[in-house]
Amino acid sequence: MPSGCRVGQCESCSTKVIKGSTTHLNGAEHSDEGCCLTCVAIPTGDIIIDA
């Protein structure tokens, strides 16, 4: 997936999480609830994303 920074700062890889949840590396968090930053997101189980 496209990403500009690879550390979660630019949010160009922002993707809506349809089902499931993720956690983010290095304390990065997305500003929108229900979305993840795919460059630093780790699924906590099975997920479905809008990609």
C-alpha cells in the first residue's frame, strides 16, 4: 500500500477497518476512530479493511 513516511506520521496509508481491530507500533495512533495506519498497524486478530 502507498505510504510516504513508513512511521505513521503522514497518514497517507490510512485505511478504514471494517471488521476487527489493530494496534500500532511505536505508539502511533490514527486521528480517525475506526481507521488504521497500515504502515505501522498490527492486526490483533482477523480483520477486514477497505483497501
